Amino acid sequence: MTGGIRIQNKMSLPEVIEIIPLGSSPEMEITVPGSKSITNRSLILAALSNGEVILDNALWSEDTQVMVDALRQLGYKIEVNLDSLESGNRNLIIEGRGGSIPKGGTPENPMELFVGNAGTAARFLTAFLCLGKGTYRLSGISRMHERPQASLIEALRALGYCIDSENNKLPLTIHAGGPTFKSCRVSIEESSQFASALLLLAKLGGWNVEIDGELGAKSPYVAMTSSLIDCFPTEGGRLKIEPDASSGSYFWAAGHILSRGTCLPLKVARWPKSGWQIDAEFTSFLPLPNIVSRRDDLGDSIMTAIVIAPLTGHQTQFVNLERLRLQECERVQALRTELTKCGATIQEAGESLTISPGELKGAEIETYDDHRIAMSFAALGLKVPGIRIKNPCCVRKTFPTFFYKLAAPAPHGLGATILDGKGNKLKAEQLIAG
């Protein structure tokens, strides 16, 4: 259900869709699904709990389904129920096994687990499986095999675990060894998920984890992990997952560029106030300041800010973007290329982009199978005519109902018109990424 409307059949979206601009920002509140980061961390902790854990408002997307599928394959019982308020969420019931991780395969025939392109699942499960019994093989799609994993693997080897990998990336084979009661250091220069993976399993493994890079333990996503560990119902209970702030950024941004004012008529309901999500600060960056940092100011939502920057009215510099190059695609290059198609003037220097104000035009946007590229430019399309999104189905990774929420009539969505590649208007119910 989404605000009382039942979403019926998921289906594949057209290869290309066109967003028709809205004349003005609707005055409304819209809901977004739960946080991916909190959901996947909570699934690991729930599996380790000593009782039944209910996760309310958990995100139901490709990345979280990958984690659920992997845990089920390992033998965990997980019940999935519809959420009455948000179709992109599920209420999950997990039977914890008290730190007893089910046995894997043998060195000759390891248990095979597939993580797609889900970075959180890949990193968290790597540490998780080290504490099991037997042998496991972890693999994903080709892009996941390119993404960094070395710092985590090296830390786990320092803890005493045997992990086979040709290049310290996926695919890898894990020979589990149970708790080791040792110490390690881990760098988070490439991803804070390395430290989070170790911290989630540190108590069970008897690990002492020291963190290098950026802000160390104060890095926003590492701090989120520590806060969640501290309050998690380890003996059984309930946890309510707050909405995903990065998913909310697309709607805040759309409201901003459509209204061109400091008052935002389009709001995101139940905006997170825990302080766990760095992207919850997105609203304080509207209108955009002259400089925005990926490390210090915004996380994933900096991509949203970059895409709307040409409409800001002044030059904006985005700095500390190095991690964007190592995620679902080479995001710095992708953003520069696609915004340039739209007429933006962009200078790339080192790990920064400087974007000048100017008029934008429509273009066909290559998404690089990257959900955030698709959603950021779709938000732009609510203002700029002629924005066509290729492979829109890639939003299934974190927000399968995103285009539904653009097209559904108020109060369930923005009421935008979305066309297929032949110019036919699509119904909102046809815009759910299956």
C-alpha cells in the first residue's frame, strides 16, 4: 500500500522514459522508503540476536533483498510482510540465532552467495561469514568485482582468517574460523563500509578494530553503525527504520528548483531527526552554498546537489569527490558527461567539480546502470524539458517505486506526466521497477 493505494504488479519499465516538467511545485508531503544503510545493518544485527526481531519500515529494494536472500540461504528464517503506509517498505521478522552462523560448504564445494552490485551486502557478509563454519564463496555482477574490497580483506586476514582472492576483490572464498579475539586496523579511505562490517561483528568475533582514514570512527556512516549497535534489541524486540534521507533529496531538490524560493512547498514526511544520516542535512544546503564537500557536508545526496547546481544562480564547487569514482559507476565522470549534454559548464580538477550557472536543455541521459544517476536527472526533468532517462529500471536497487511517486496523483505522488520512448503516457502503476 502507498497512502491507501495498493501497488499491484511489478513490471519492467520501458528502455527510455521522458519526464514532462511540472509548472510549479506541488504543496504536499510525500513519503519515501526506509534507509538502505540502516536496513542492511539491522538485518545483520537481527541475525545475530538472541530472539525474534521485528524491523518496521524496512526498505524493500534490490540491495536489501540481496541481503535477505543471502541470510535465508544461510538458514535464517525471515518473514516479509507488506507495510500499510509505504509500498517501498516491508515489515521484516527475523529469528536470530544468538551468534550461531550456519555452516557453509567445503573447500571443494563452497556455499555460493551472490550479492549483485550491493556494496553493503558484499562488505557486511564478508565479515559475517568469517565467523561461520566451513567455506563460502561470495560473488556479484562484474561492477561489484571491480569495486574495492582490499582494506577489509587485509583487516580480516590480520584477525586470522583465510580469504582467497586473486586481486583482493570479489569473487572471493572465505574459510570461516569463528571468533579469534585479535586486533586489526582498517582504512576507510575508499569506503567506510569496511569499518562498519568489522564493527557489526566485533563483539561476536572478539575483535578490537582501529580505524584509519577521513574522520575515523567519527565518519558519518561509521558513527551510524556504532549508534545502531548501541540501541539494537539484541535480545529480541522491534526497531523502526527511519526514511532514507538520500531518497528524500530528490523530492526536496525538485521542490526547490520548481519554487525557486527558500520556502519548500514539497516536503518529505517523517524526515529523519536521529542524526544518523548525513544526508538528512540536505535541506540546509538549499539553496546551494558556494562550496559543498562529499566528506564533510553530504553523502550520496551530493549527486542530487550536483545535478541541480547549474540552476543555482552562482558558481558552485563540489570537493572531496574521490569516493564517487569507486561506487556503482565512475560517478564523477558520469555526472560531468551527462550534465554537459544538458548544456552545463563544468570544470573537473582532481577530485572536484566546479559548475557554473546557466540555462539547461533536454538530453537523453545514460544512467550507467546507476540508480542515483537516474533519480537525480529525473528530478531535474521536473524542471527542464526534454530529459529522457535510459534504463530507468536501475532504480530498483534502492527505490523501486521512485517513478511511481513522480507520476501518481496527489497525495500519493507528484502527478507528473511520464512518457515512454514512443511518446505514450505511462500510468503510475506501470512505473514500478521490477
